[in-house]
Amino acid sequence: MDVLTRVPVREQEPAVRAANFEEVCLGYNEEEAMAEAARCLNCKNAQCMKGCPVSINIPGFIAEVKEGNFEAAYHVISESSALPAVCGRVCPQESQCEGSCVLGVKGEPVAIGKLERFVGDWKIENADKMPAPDIKRNGHKVAVIGSGPSGLACASDLARMGYEVKIFEALHKVGGVLVYGIPEFRLPKEKIVAREVEAVKKLGVEIETDVIVGRTVTIDELMNEEGYEAVFIGSGAGLPRFMGIPGENLNGVVSANEFLTRTNLMKAYDTHYDTPIYVGQRVVVVGGGNVAMDAVRTAKRLGAEATIVYRRSEKELPARVEEVHHAKEEGIEFRMLTNPTSIIGDEKGWVVGISCVEMELGEPDESGRRSPIEKAGSDFEIPCDVVIMALGTSPNPLLKMTTEGLETNRKGCLVADEKGATTREGIFAGGDAVTGAATVILAMGAGRKAAKSIDEYIRQKKH
């Protein structure tokens, strides 16, 4: 076996998958997973672990996969990660663990993400044969706001420590961004997310949906009247940003957040549902992150010609390399170094096109990326029926407005220290509510860190 070349991963053909919502990547079978695991050099000073935001013992779990000990591999991962089947699919491994793999210097790094996905899927398929954990309750109650990755990670860690944990979720489905933000073709909801949530419930975590904390019940009521000794806020960042250009209030302009929520959570992709969604014939998605890729690939699958418009070059695209590659294979058009200046409407108030200018890259800005500068006299128009804005999101201001002493920064994100403690005693926060929109694994890491801090806080209070 050539140690420098990874075992290829089976995928749906581009022409086939561009017309369906089934998972693009089919993953490894047992034989393929063991062969890929055998490539790992089992480095003593494992750089891959340093690249992992939750420090999974990567050589440890891969060594078990290599020997066919899949249950043991799962136990190694579960010491650090609550959602391996999810993270194996959506983490940006190329810039984290795989980006640090020594084999990547001369060849292809070990497919760590695909191996984690394999182990997570194996565990889901064999969950019934694995004994439920024996947990002794410690008599203390903690509330978790939001059932996304940070909330689920925090709740599962606290439950393992013996806490009575209840998650309050605003939507009717559990999973946060995993169910409303990430498309079915990247992360299957019933097959993966729902079953990962079941594993958290098995730890004794209670989940109540359709509860908007700040409206249905306040944080103060949870703490003063319902006996919760600490609260973790993992409410994510669901408030979409717009450009502030003329024409954004026309019919046919939507945020990626709304577009993806209608498609994923309200099943607009399934003809058995009559979810109102409009894609027209030509869709332009403004943005270059993973959410932009999700929106443009979803629009394509719903039958539209779909184009990405991004103001920097392809080199600066923040989206995962794999997502860009898949989008191109599926026939998505990329218009780089292009910035919208206004959206054009007809006399009835519907979108008919988008006005843009060409850009060139100047000096790097404070983020280290080269700033785009407008090219004079380069205005042009792209005809379209729908414009989807995928420019990032901010946290909902509701919790700050209804909770005294809870501070936010100028971007509307909750202020929390490195341990997850906010400016109000007993209230902790993590994930996108603190950082703004980021990755699933970083949100999970923040949730786990906060669980540890909550445990310390309640223990100290007892003494």
C-alpha cells in the first residue's frame, strides 16, 4: 500500500447528486476504514491533536480502527467529542487536524475526518448493543439554552458528571444549526442528527422545544423560580446580516439563514411538503463562506441556475476546499472579485437582476486578508430572480434585552471569559452566541469548557 495516497472515498456522481438531496459523500466501509487507518504513522508528538479544537486522541482512535476495534475507537473519541458522526462530516479538517498531519508534507494527510465519521456512524448503527452509562445524580440542576452543538456538548458533559440537565430549544426540532442551517446532502437529519440527539437524551438530558427563553420564560425565572443553579447559553447566531445596498427590500431577496431554514427544517426539498419557497430560474448568492456554498448548492438542487458572487479571489474564499470543489463539480458558476452595488427590481417590486462592480485586491486588512478595491468604470449587471445574502450572522439580542447584567460587545455577541463565564454570576455562554458564526467543533469545544466551569462553580458554591 502507498502510504502517501489516501484510500479514496466514494461519492455520488456530480450530475446525479446536483438533482437530489441525498448525501454527497458515501463514506468508508469497514475494509476501507481499516486500510486508511493503517496509513497513520502513530506519531509520538501528534501534530494532528494540536490542530483539533477539542484535542481528540487521534492516533489512539485510529490505532483501534486499524485493528477493527470500532467500539474501542468510539470510546477514545467520546472522551473529547459528543458528536463524532456530525463532526466527521462538517468540520474543516483540512485546516485543523488533517492540515497538521505529517503525511501531508510529502503526500496526502490521513483522512481523519472520514475515519471519525466512520466511527460515529458505526456507533449509531450499534448503539442498541452498547450498555447505557450508569450515572449517579448529584442533586443539582442546570439549564441549557439552545440545542445546537455547544448546547448538546455542554449538556452531555454535565449529565455524565451527574447533573440534572434540561435543554430549552426555541424551534420545534432539536439540533440548532445542525438541523436548520446545514443541508441534508451534507448532514442527514434523521439518519445522523436525530440519532446523535437520542444519545444525549440517553444520558438523562431532558429537552423541551418551542421555548423562547426571554419570551416564554426568562433566565431570571429559571434561576429564581425553577431552581436552576447555573445556566449555559448556547443560543447560536441566527440574526442575518445584509449589505445595506439599494433594492434589498425587493421581493426575491432573502437571507441564507431563512432560505436554508425553509429548505432544511421545513423540508422544502421534499415534494410531500408545501413549504413556501421561491427560487425562480436564476439565483445569485452573495458571499463566500460555507453557508454561501450550502445556499447555492441547495438552490441548484431546487432547479435554479446558481451563481456565487464574492468580492475577493478564490484564494481568499473562507469556505471549505471540499465544499468549493463539490459546488464546481455540480455546475455552480463562481464570479470572483465581484461586489454587488444594488439590486434591480421591476415595476411590481420583484428582483430582475443585480448590479455589480469588479474588484481588485489591495493591501492586507487587520484580518490579514487583502482588501478588495473597486475598479472604476467596471459596473455590470447579472440577470436573476432571487438574491440570497450569505454574509454572516449575529446573535439574537433578546437574551441581553431580558437579562439584567448580561453584557454584549459591539457586534452583539455575549461577553464571556476563557472559561465561558459571562458578566452575570451563574450564567455561562459559548459557541456562536459568544464568537459570532463559527464552526461546529469550536462551538462544541466551548460547550465542553463551560460544562467544566459550571461544575467548578456549583462545587465552590456548596462549600
